[in-house]
Amino acid sequence: MLNKPIKFSEHSKIIIDILGKHDVSINEKLVEEILRAPSKIEMGYKNRKIAQGGLDYRHVLRIVYEENVNEILVITLYPGRKTRYEKN
């Protein structure tokens, strides 16, 4: 889907680190994989997009990003329960 370079905001890097300290294993490679092949994309606040992909059998990873002509900037990310974000 997205073939542009992906950059990470300082905030998104901090979130990845914090989640790791809570035993939620997320790395930049996983984020990039989801951005390149999301299971779902939604529009977010301030014309940002939210890409979603599977994290484990009960959770999804939601990635808030901005896209311009040259790159994709990851603003933030967060895990969520599949039951909240996916219809069965």
C-alpha cells in the first residue's frame, strides 16, 4: 500500500519503549509491516489516518500517521482489543 519512507516521531518512539516495559512487544519493523499492509484504514483527527493490523489473537495495533508527498510520519500508536475495533 504505502511505498514511501516511514519516519517515526519522537512521541511514537517513546510509546514503543513504554509498551515494551509493559510486556507489549512492538518494534518499528512491525509498525512498518502494518502500515504497508493494514487490515483496515480509518480517517482520524486532523485528517490523519489510522492503520490497523493484528497484534495477537485478542489485540490489534492502531497506528496514527500523516502522509505527505515524500514520506509517512508515524504520530502515535496504541494496542486495542479486537472486540472494540473489529466487527465479527
